[in-house]
Amino acid sequence: MIAAQAEDFVSFRATARTLLAAGIPPDQVAWGDSLFASNVDLPNQANPVAVPRDFLALAELVALHRDSVKWPLLYRVLYRLTHGERDLLKVDVDDDVRALLLMEKALRRDMHKMTAFVRFRRVRDAEPEYFVAWHRPEHYIVERMAPWFRNRFGSFRWSILTPDKSAHWDLENLTFGPGVPRSDAPDEDALEDLWRDYYRSIFNPARVKFKAMKAEMPVRHWATLPETQIIPSLLLEAEGRVLKMAKEQKGSAAAYVPDVRELAMLQAAARGCKGCDLYAHATQVVFGEGPSDAAVVMVGEQPGDEEDQKGHPFVGPAGRLLNKAMNEAGLDREKIYVTNAVKHFKFIERGKRRIHAKATGIEISACRPWLEAELMTLQPQLVVCLGATAAQSLMGRDFRITTERAKFFPHRWAKELVATIHPSAVLRMPERFDEEYALLVRDLTIIAERVKELEKTS
Ligand code: SF4
């Protein structure tokens, strides 16, 4: 009996090739964990054996299965494939093939579950912004799935922690570390502690750009000072100071937002807002509308002329186009809460006409406390930003609709956030209307699919 060992697909392939080339039949090989592998005395090797390509693809996947019977099973099938049963994989009533296919199915289900159940949460005091998720896959799929998360959530730094392995994305590199030895899923605080254990090992204080911190400690010494332990709390304090200043200063709705989680009360309070100058010219505030248990919140830029007169969001031409596109995409507006990043209409007068004028960054910032209060109250699964103003209000000024549309990002106010073009932008491009409208419907269709997935897992 020859003892062989495999830890992953690469080592299995190397060992199996050696055994196969030496003509060792499966019943003479004991696959295990001990390190005999390729140092056993094998008979003189014959010519290397050609392995069917579809078996290699299947074996690469099945190698991720947790059950170690996979190794003798894979070798048995490989041996048979190369010893007169070239079409074995097509015989799905064969016991070995059936066992392989069941393993493949279990892995595909596990991989799908990972895409559906991994939930990133923002680490409270991390700078730069960082997201972390805990997940317990049934099989060893973290490395296989990490590129999927990088493609989907590539704009954020994140870590996925699992008992077997951890995956980390820093906007440039995908790296892997040891698993988190926990038998049960950690609660939220424990999750942050686990992440901190990892982050402590890679934390680079020189990337933090807080002036106050630079003044308190020379940056060049941060990496070697024990005081670096206090950086998170300094960041927290700094954030608190900024928020306090924003509340005290003019030009913010913060002072008008009541400390309640009730949409009707927020809406009533918004009527008295003088957080910026826009209230002085508009007819009325246009607050968000929709069911209080909405799983999806759509955020536009600001009310238009018709919305300003009627007092309701998305009832003008852009709103009608949005309804049509949502209908085609399979999104039910009745179930969605719609609002705007800025609650008063901004315009310039041309004769009797009032022409939409873009809100400034100051006005968008001033109005953000209302949007945050709405999102905090609703706690939606998904926020859909329509247009750059809404997206930049919630994702920062570097966010670009052109490159990030229809991609899903974790967010502090919802499980995920996604952005697409504003329907009014489609209306403003009559020469490319069909093309842009089709892209809007395409994005909304992707969003509708994601809403269904989120509903299933909520
Ligand atoms: S736009 Fe927003 S911040 Fe400005 S007055 Fe209206 S509600 Fe207040």
C-alpha cells in the first residue's frame, strides 16, 4: 500500500500524476494527512498520462469539499478515466461519478450561499473606511469566492473572516490569512474585535490624514509608538468634534432634525427647516414618501418644478419616466420609499419659467441630516441612488456613476447601496434617449434581481 497526501488541488494533482504515471491502481493507495506523499518509493515512471480537461475543472472544485473522501474518490475516477473509461463522467448513474457530482452540487450551493449571506458591516472608527464580514461556509471556498467579492465590492477595503481562512482586500491586493478560530458566529462587537486583531497587524497610521493627530504625534514615529493604540479613539473624538461643529454652525439642517424615528414627525419638522437658503425661494419642502417598512429607498437629487408645486417627490416628468422604467424592470414603486438628497427646489427664473439649478456641495451637505434621519428610521435593505448628487451625498465626492453604476456597495445606512443615472439625465439627452433609457432599465433590472435576493435572505 502506498500512502499519499493532498492538502489542496495543486498537491493532489502533483501526487496523482506521479501515482498515475507509475501505474498505481486506486486500491493500492491510502490517501491521508500524513506526509508520505511523493517521497514514497514508486516504480519507475512511464510516460505522463493525459488527463481529460473537464475532469480537471471538476476536480479543482471538488478539492474544496470538506470531506476528505474526495481524494480517494478523485483518484479512483481519474484512474478509470485514463484506463479505458474515457467517457466515464457522462455516466451519471455510476456510483463514483454520482458521488463527485453530489460534491460539486454541494459546493455550488455553498458558493451561492456565500454570495447571498455575506454581510459587510462598517467598522465604527476605522480610518480609512473599512468593512468586515463574518461567514461560515460549509467547505473551503474562501479563496475561490474572494475574487467575486473583489469584483463586486472592489471600491472598499474589506475583510471576510471565516473559521478556515480570512480574505482581505485593500483596494490593490487580495490577500489571505488564517481563519478565525470560533465555533459560533461572533456578535457585532466580537466581530469588530476579531477584525481589530487583524487590522492591528496591518495598520499603517501614516495613511491617516487628520491634522489634529499630526499635531499631537509626529507621523514618522506612529508605527513604533505604543501610543498608536489610541489612534482609533482619537479618530472617534475627531469625528465627534466635526459633527458637533457642523451642528453648531450655520448652513446645516442638523439643528432642525428632531431626535425621533417617526417619518411623519420628521416630515412635519422639515417644513420649518432653514438649514440653507433654498427654503426662501421654493414653494414648500418636498419630503420623502413611501411605506415605513420599505426595504428599498430611492434617493434622487432634489424636487423639480412640478414636485415643488405639488409637494410630492418624483411626480414630474422624471418621476413618470422612472415609473415606466421601474415597471419594465419589475420594481414595484408602491413598495419603495422615494426621497431626495436636497428637500427644496433650487431654480433660476427665465421669464415665467423656473429652470432647475444644480444644488451646491454646501446645500447637499446642509440637507444631509434629513436624508440620514430618513434612512436611520427606515433601515432599508437597499438604497438606490439616482444620479451623482445622491450618490456623492451618501458615498463621498469621489464616487463616479459612470464607472460604479449598478454595482453594490456595503453602506452604513443600509445593507447595500447601488447607484444609477437619474431619469432627468435621460430626459436631458434627447439624441441618445433610447440608449440611455435602455441602460436605466438594465440597471433597474439588476437592482430588481438583487432586491429579490435580499428579500429571500432577510
Ligand atoms: S434644502 Fe434642506 S437644508 Fe436647505 S432649507 Fe431645505 S430642507 Fe433645509
